[in-house]
Amino acid sequence: MRAVLCSEFTGPDHLTVGEIAEPVPAADEILVDVHAASVTYMDRLLVSGGYQMRPPTPFVPGTEAAGIVVSTGAKVSRFKTGDRVACLGWIGGMAERMVAKEWKSVQLPDNVSFEIGSTVIHSYDTAYYALADRAQLKAAETVVVTGAGGGVGMAAVDVAVHLGGRVIAAVGSARHTAALQARSVAAIVDYTRENVRERLAELTGGKGVDVCFDNVGGALFETLARSMAWRGRLLPIGFVGGEVPKLAMNLPLLKNFSVVGVFAGAWEDKEPEAARQAKATIMAWIAAGHLRPHVGMVVPLERAGEAMRAIGDRSATGRIIVKVR
């Protein structure tokens, strides 16, 4: 079968497309005919050697995909041949077929395309877990989402708006403005050009931010910490800015705000039934039109490297899709 191959950890420029053996599902896995695969920041880190774990080479990148089940392992009970699914794995998505754990897969409604389906689990699971579970977001609360133009950021904006939050989108480039305005955000702040602390004070009438979903880290995290409201919840999601921040603990002490860690991957492993129910809820919301995942770019297998470069330089808005079939 055809697949994108990473033979050395030297980045997106050295990916190739070749023929490899078809994977065989374990007892708790499904084998999927992949129609579309989503490109994530984790994929780029993996092929560049920047992730904390390294799979044996050559390997097929791709953490998330959607397609049709062609066979199931002996212990699989929730899926059958012919089912439309979205699925999550560590690697393997950018190929004509991949295997995925039953509990990391979800039925794809008939009115949700494979392209959209392939964007959902990683980004929307993170957004849902962070905002609905960890932050317990309430209607009318102010929510700041940083890195709001990326795949996870746009998912967080989408979920926060659906939950009734008043969303302020923080971006590092004006190229994301139109897509975010279409998501009914209350305001957009460019943290590369504006004084973020002053702008957030203005937008909240001096009250501060109730919930902050921070993808960026670095110095921006401390600025956000100084902008939190009484009993706010500051959520570190990731550090795409390249710097893991440190926090002066007098800041949460003075305003009684909480710093609430969000690691959706660990949640998937430790609370698989809760994660499974969240996936089903998210898919139902998408099928009903309550959530609208944003696909900014679709490329063939041969251009997977280009897609990962766009993730790295943050030129992409929303998710990029590798079209497999």
C-alpha cells in the first residue's frame, strides 16, 4: 500500500511516498481504509525528532484519520466492517490503511465528510476536555484562546462559543482574522502587535479573564496570568511558542485563580470511557451543525511535507488535510 514515509528525523523536507506492507490489527484494534488524514503539530515534531518519543524508522506519520473499517480484531465489539469512523493513533494515518485502537475511534455520522472527520479527535477532544471538563466553562464567561488560528485553537473557539462563552481570540497573524470572525468571536487580539494586558483589561472592563486556553506559552503565559479574573482558570495546553513558562505563585494567590493542567492524551489513556463519550458528543454536535471544524488546506500524499511546513511556520488557518483516496 502507498504511504508517506519518514526514514530519518530530519524534518518535513525529507519525507517520501513509497510502498509498505499493510498493517495487521491486534485483538483490540480496527483496520481502516483511510480516506483523509489530518496534519497536526505533533506530526511535525515527530518527523523532526522534536517529540519526546521516537518510533523506529521508517515509519508512517499521521496521528489522526478517517475512513471505512475493513476488518476488526477478535475483541472489538463496537465496530464492524463497513462502518465509517474517525480514529486516533500515534503514527500511521498518512497511508492507504492504518490500525487504531477501538477505544480511540468513533463512529462518523453519514453527514460528516471524511475530511472533516479526520480533523476532530485530536483538536476537539483537547478543546472539550479543557473547557467543559477541566475549566467547567459557564455561559457568558469570558474565554481567551491563544494560537486561535491553528487547528486546536479554532476547535477551542468553536467549543467555547457553543458552550456560551464570550470568546476573545488571540492570534500571532492577521491572516486568521476572517476565519475567526466567522466563528462569532467577541474580539481578536494580535499578541505580536498589541499590548495584550491593556487590551484584555479594556475588553473585560477591568474584570479580567474567566478562562484562558493557552496554546502558546512563553512570556505570553505570564501576561495572561496577570490578566485573570477572580476565580479564573488558566489552562496551559501547549508551548508552540517554544518556551515552557514559569509562573510567580503570588499571581494565582492574589486573585484565587487556578492553573489547571490539560493533557488530553493522558486523559484518553486514564479515563477511556469518559473520552469515548466525549468523542460521541462532539460528533453529534458536528452532525447537528453546532460545531464547524475549519479545513484550511487539502493536499495529496505527495505534499505531506509541505503541509507540515505550513504547520511549523503557522501559515495555515485551521486544519490541513492529506487526501488519501
